Amino acid sequence: MAIKPLFSIFDAYRQQMEGFGYSTSVYANVLAANVAEKVTVPTGAKYVLFSGTANYYVAFGADPTAAVPSTEVSDGSASCLNPSLRAIDGAAKIGLISPTDCVVTMEFFS
């Protein structure tokens, strides 16, 4: 089966590098305002592509709890606002939270 790239990347020699095929695992989380959720990363997933119907925050790790910041966070522990494509890098779970009701979808790629 031919790979359907999500995007094309070219190296320094203008050779096309391998992209992403379609996702075989898509999760949809319906978030209630200010209620944190945790999602277990599917086995073998290397990347995740996020999309949401409103602003949302994400944290990665062994047992992450995403948080909506209410004050300045300058120690590097803040949750990420509306990430797009991210490498899983061995994270076992993904924490999600939104200040409003919304839906967040996650497409996982191997």
C-alpha cells in the first residue's frame, strides 16, 4: 500500500523524506469545562495530531494532569495550549483540559 503523506519534507539534497500515512487510531474526547481527563497512548504510537473545537491544554507524561493556568508559570511545567503535531517520545498518557466545553480529537500515527 502506498503511503499517503500528511505533508512533504525535503532534505538538503531535495530528496523527499517519508511523511505520514492516514491515521488508524483516532480518539475524540468530549471535555466539560475545567474537568481534566487522561488518555492512554495507544501501543506503538509515535506521533499525535490534535484538533479542538475550542481552546484546550495538553500535558504529556507517565501520569500527567493538564491545567488551565490562572497565574504565570515560569518553571517549565505549564500545559501546552492547542498543540498540533507532537512526538509521543515515550509518554504513556496525555492529559487534557479546557476552560470551556469542547471536543478534542487526537489522531495517532505509528
